[in-house]
Amino acid sequence: MLSESSSFLKGMMLGSIFCALITMLGHVRIGHENRMHHHEHHHLQAPNKEDILKISDDERMELSKSFRVYCIILVKPKDVSLWAAVKETWTKHCDKAEFFSSENVKVFESINMETDDMWIMMRKAYEYAFDKYKDQYNWFFLARPTTFAIIENLKYFLLKKDPSQPFYLGHTIKSGDLEYVSVEGGIVLSIGSMKRLNSLLGIPEKCPEQGGMIWKLSEDKQLAVCLKYAGVFAENAEDSEGKDVFNTKSVGLFIKEAMTNQPQQVVEGCCSDMAVTFNGLTPNQMHVMMYGVYRLRAFGHIFNDALVFLPPNGSDND
């Protein structure tokens, strides 16, 4: 009797594990069937500076005004010092930035998501942004409060990209059959992708609020699963030399690694000149980055950028 009971329990455990694996594979392989357009991951590069110089002054001014980036920052009460640093630094350069918090926090203005589940927070934030701003912004940038972003470099990178097309880009990572953009480096969606995502958020079979597995996928993987259903696939953003422009580490960590691995080429081996994001920063490091990127200037040196992105109206950015 004891032996039969033991065998039954073993069978139940093995059956549960098998079902979980089948469920996981079903989620990961989403989008391979009934796909209207075959679209494989590829590497997206920033525009060529020489091509930008060929654009007339009037066209450049029009381009600088047409790029509007809405920034979404997901925060929790424990992030209050980072929250303050992000608010005081790089988010001033977004055309509009809003903070989405897990609960109401009196010291800072935010949109209360009433949940600490990061995936539910993310999807609610995207739904809110689309419903309220779909006619005002053509690019949507989502980040954590540990991320520092250089919005002008993001706009330059997106310069020749059509926002009506389904772009989903940043720092890509491959996990099994699923390729996704890491939230640690920031996630960029075009209005074309936002439309497709919004059409799926109310369909649990394609974009569930809760994963159907024993173990839970991270929010950035969940997003990739939903977008894959809509035929939108992760794309890695790089400069003309193939260096990542969305980074999941801090500048300091990159330099330390370069000093160890490429001591003769520390600068060249570190980061892209057109970097858009760095991650893992403390509040003090945020302010140091702000100083280095926006305030420090070499006297007598004239910057000849091919294009100037004007600050949003009423902005107090640096």
C-alpha cells in the first residue's frame, strides 16, 4: 500500500513538471505559428553623420521638432532616493516624463498602479500611456530608476526610423527561443508597436496578466512574449562600429572591465560615443553623469553637431 502511494505521488510530481515544461515552451514559442509577416531579429544602427549633413537646415529643424519621446519610469517606495535623482537629472530632457509607482507616495507626484508586480505595473503603464498620449508622442521609452538616459542620443538614433512601423529595441538578450529587450538598459517602443501591444492587452490567451507557469517570467520577458504574438520582435541597437548603445551596466563598471581586458585601449574598449543608456547607477552617480554629459565643456572648443534637438516647451533641462 505504501509502495503504491509512493508511486502515485512520484507520478503526480513528474506529471506536474511535464505540464509546466509544456506550458513554458508554449509561451516561448508564441508567434511562430499564424505569423502574417516573417521577421527575424536584426541589429539596428544609428544613422550616418555624413547623411545627416546633407539634409537642409529647414529639414533639420523640422526633424528636431517632430521627434517626441514620452518617458515611463517604474518606481517603488524603496527607490525614493533614486526617484529624486532621476527626476532632477535626465528626465528633464524627455518631451514628457511620468513616474508609475506601486503605491501612493506623498513626497513625489506619480501615477499609482496599486500593485508591486512589475509585469502588471509595466502593462498598466503602457496602457495608460497609449490611451492618453497616442496622438501626441511617437516614441515611448521605459526605464528603471537605476538607469541614466541621454535622450538626445536616443532621438539621434531613431532619426531615420519610421515610428509607424513596429519597432521594439534596446539591449537584446536571448533566452532559449525567446529574444527580448532587457529592461535594465531601457526599452523603446514606437507608436506602431504600442498600437499592436494595446490590441493584445485585453486578450489573456495572448498577453496574460499572470504567467501560466509554476515559475514566473520577468516583466521584460513577458513583454517580449506579448509582442511576439503581434509580430513584433526585439532588435539590438548599435552604433556604426557595432557597439551597443543601450547598456545594462554603469560607465564605471565598463571602464573597469576595459582596463582588465583591453588595457591598451580602455576608451575604445569601453563604450559607444553615442551611448543612450547606462544602468546600475546610484543617486550620486546620476548627478555626476549629468555634469559630465550636459554641463562640462572645454573652453574654446566648438561643437559642430549636425542636428540640434530643442528642449520641450517650459522645460528646465540643462
